[in-house]
Amino acid sequence: MSLLLSLETSTTVCSVALHENEVLLATAEVHREQSHASKLAVLIDEVVRWADVKVSDIKGVAVSSGPGSYTGLRIGASTAKGLCYALSVPLVAVGTLEILAAQMNKTNITGARLCPMIDARRMEVYCQLFDAQSTALQPVEAKIIDEQSFVTELNEGPILFFGNGAAKCREVIRHPAALFVPDVTPSAVSLGALASQKLLRNEVEDLVHFEPFYLKEFMVKKPSTLNQPVPNKLA
């Protein structure tokens, strides 16, 4: 029995899946913002119970490597690494945009190229262009969207835009070859399918040095000093 546990935490959706020899056994997910810290362990317990296996039977753990939510990626990576250390099993990482492209590839009957987008606040997205078979055509980038975005690529043919960063781009990218698909979020089921193939090829991560691919540095605002009490200085 070769069980692979997959954890997808890169967006507001938190999902877990369990595969055996590439066959899906169980999956569970929660569509609620800021739920990863409280729900990820619960979802892991649920899929293990539903599949009627033991945690000790797991032979590998897969995690989405980003880009995406800084907090979500940290929670997923730390949980996955903890399980791998405890069970002495390998860690497999798959890019979030690659996961999204693989999901859309299954339903893409248009033959259009694929452009998954992850929201990066304001009018910026993390994105990557793939062909209709989910082969990457460009590297991952953080892109500020305006009226000229993807004009060259769209002049060459249609592109499907999807992911939680695509909706806000719909009113800006008005090219007739731009097609938008709503409500597409990365899933642990697709992550597990891709990770199963990577595990067979022994494409695993170094547990000590693995870190999610944030693409941009996480910005922490310093607290304002205005209206802060001034400490008493005793003579």
C-alpha cells in the first residue's frame, strides 16, 4: 500500500486528499478564510478515518509550494514537514499555478492556452502562462494588470484566465480573445495526482531546506507610535 497525503493551503480554501497508488481514496475541504490553522489537522484526521487507514500507513506527504497566501503556505509547509519528520517519509512539492493549470486542462475543450492567477492584492496577481496541455510557456511572475497586459499573447489566440486573482482582471483585460472562468480554486485532489507522479520519479524535497515559493517578500507593517503611552521616567 502506497499512500500519499496531500495538503493544499495556498488560498482561502483549505483542502486535504489521500491517494493510494494514484487512486483517490478520500478528500475534504473547507471554504472559509483564515481557517487553515484550526481546520487542517481536522481535515487530515477526517480523510484518514474515511479511508479506513492509519496515519502510520502514509508513505509520502505532498504540499502546494506557492505562490499564494503567505500564512496559508507557511501552515501547509510546517504541517507537511512535521508529518514527514514524524513518519520518516518524503515530502513532495507542487507549484500552485501548476495545480490550477492541471485542473483546468481536464475541462479545457477550447484548446486555449491557460493562465492561472492568484490574487496578490490591489491589481497585482501571481500568474503563469501554460499551453492547453498544462506545459509552462513562461515562468511564474508577479504582474500588475492594466489594459495592455497579455496583449501580445492574446493577439496570438485565446487564453483562459482563472483562479482567485482572475475576477478583478475581467474589467481591465477587455481583449476579445480573453476568456474568464469563475470559481476555480486549487485542490488537494489535483495536487495529489501531480505529486504521485513526482514521487514515482523520486522528485522529492530536502526537508531541512524546503521553503514555500512566496515570490515576494512578506511585508510586515511596524506598529504606529502615535497615541502610544509615554513611559514615566522616575527621577
